[in-house]
Amino acid sequence: MRLRELFSQKLGNAEVIPDASVSSKLMRRLARQEFLRFNPVRFNIYYLGGIMVAAITSAIILLPGKANSDELKPLKPSGEITNIVRKEIPIVSEGQTVIKNADTFNNKGVRSIRNQSNTRTPVVSAKVPVRTSQSLENIKITNSVVSDTVAGKSLFIKTLPETKELKNEMKPVEASFETSVTEGCAPLNVIFSNRSTSLDSCRWTFGDGGYSYEKNPKWIFDVDGEYKVLLSVFGSDGSVAESSARITVHPRPVAKFEITPEKAILPKDEIRFYNYSTDASIFKWDFGDGTTSSIADPRHWYTKFANYNVTLVASSEYGCSDSLVVMNAFSGSEYFIELPNAFIPNTLGPSGGFYSAKSDEGAQVFHPNFSGVSDYQLKIFSKLGILIFESNDINIGWDGYFRGQLSDPGVYIWKVRGNFRNGEPFIKMGDVTLLRN
């Protein structure tokens, strides 16, 4: 201990300069220690190990992919083969003869053929369909030598179909449709038939503000005009296609006419027909007595009195038509005479039986409604049968007064007789009630 302290004291301040070889060895030793020690800022053994692990992992991942490319492909049969058996036939070089039952298999399943020199030639075996009628002896193989490194599974390779045959390709959507009619008269009923292909959904617009999502819709165009019908079809892949057509709707005529005189007397009066039809250029009249006319505004004479049905058919140049029938066209001018069943006399005094439209508003005069009367007689009786009024003028009725005095309220009997203009006589009787305000 004392000796160490002595040397320390003597040599503590001494300066030793090492030899160059010593310095070199020391630096190499320090470099090895630094390489084995983990230092994140310097390359060391840990970085080297990580690089090696990454390289090995990449090799393991990539190598199987390459191996998989040599996997067995499906066999492609050369055609229909019947009554076949499967036997193994060796593949040998051209000109070599295969000796039946002379082949053996090694422990790896590779068959070899014994030739006359007792040497084993490794070959690749494959199971080939062979007809039973064909002899397997002395079969000459004329193809080239196959390397024993080729796998048997690669002898028969079926060409894979093209990708487009394997994939269910989406055909582009196409829009088309048919219409039951392309033009007609309003209201026009049209049936649409969708002939589009590869559609997923569709939308119709009919040009009049209406639309539909049905595949085969029906639509009524009730207003005349020209309409553009548009069909939009949508594919499942988002594609859109359109198709259009035009529908022409012609106006339908409206048949109208008027008969004059309003209270015509048949067969005396001439009948005139005034045509007020619209959107029509062709007319056909049927006067109801077996006669017709195609004049727009015809005139007609009837040979006798009757109830006639007059018909007008108005048509347009497009074939659109409308008709109007007036039933009993002359019922208002028929020969008739009718009397009311009550009236209210004017309490201010007698009127002499003269009546007018104003007096008729208050039903102040008892008189007949008539048509076609040529001569006339009216008599009024009390309940006891006493004649209290008589008139031979159809324009003069009973005002409710008897000898200047207003008659009592109650029921009175009337009787009328005469002739119509056609010579037909008439006689009628009834009762009337006199009322007071």
C-alpha cells in the first residue's frame, strides 16, 4: 500500500506519450465498443440487425407469390372421349421406346424408366385419357425431351377465358319507347310502352306539366296542342339516357245550332237552322223526318205536325267530331191549349179580361196558354151550374168579376172548346180556384 502511494506521488505529474501502435489499437478497441453499444445517432449492431430482419421478411413475403404463379391450371380437354381409362405414360425424348411395366417410382413419386443399360432416367409422368382399344405397347413419343424439373401439372394448361367473359359487364343504359298513337282528338288517351334496356328506374315528362315514374304509363291529353314527351332512364351505375317523341292533339269540334221560329207552327212555317258549331268544317243534318242535309245553315219544311228529333254532326279536317241532338224539337210549337187551376183577381176593379205579361206576373186574369188555336170559346160556371162568364176571344180571359162585383172566393168550373189550325177540334173542362189577397 505504501509502495503504491509512493509511485503515485512520484509519477502523478509525469506525462507519458504512448507509441503510435498503442494508439491505433486503442482506437480500434474503442470503435468496437461503440459499435456494440446502442447509440441512436450512430450506425451500430442494432441497426444492422434490423436491416437483416427486414430483408429476410421481404424475401419470405415475395417468394410465395412467385411460387403461386406455377400453381396448377385447369386442364383443357381436347374433345369428347368415351370409354377411356387413365394410365400413366412417361414423357421421354424423341425416338425412345417406352417399355411396358418396366417403369418404377422413386420415393418422391417421380417415375423412371429402365433402359437396356440399366440406367434410370427420371421423367415426368402424367395421367392421359387413352381409349381402351388403343394398345400402349411400343408407343412412340415424338415430342421433345421434357426436363425433369417441370412439374406434371404444367403439361396440360387450359387457357383462361378473357376477363370480359368472366366479369358480368354492365351494359350501358339505352332509352327508347313506343306510343299507342302519335296524334288524335282531345281528349287523347295514349299508352306508353318502355323499350329501354339495362334501366334501373325511369321518369316520364309529358309536356303538359305532368310526369310519372311508372314503367309503362297511360296519359290523357285533354287540351289540344303539341306536346314533347321525354323519357329519362337511369342505370344502376349512375348512367342516364333519354328518348323523346311528339304527341299532336287536335281540337274536338263543338256542335251547336238554333231553330227558328221559336214557336213554329207545323206544317205552316218554314224552319231555319242556324249553325254555331266551332272547330268544324264538315256538317251533316238529320231532320228526324227521313231527310238530311250537308249545308251549314239549312232550311226545311215539314209536311205534317209531329215531334221530331233533329241531329247535327260537326266534324273537322282531322276526323274529330261532335254531335248534338234536340229531342222533340218542336214541342214548344205543338198545337195545345191549357188553363191554370187558380188565380188572384185585382181588387181595384175589373179589367175587362184583358191580360198582359205584367198581369200574368200576379196571375190576376184567368186565361189559357195555347199554340196553334184557330177558334176558341171559354165558359165559367159556378158550383150550382150558373154561367157567370163567357168569351169567344182567346185574348180575353176572366178577371174574377161578375156584373161588376168581385166574385166570392172558391172553386169554379170552366169549359173550353175550339179548333186548331190544322183543323183538329178540341174540348176540355176543369176547375179553377179564385183566391183573394
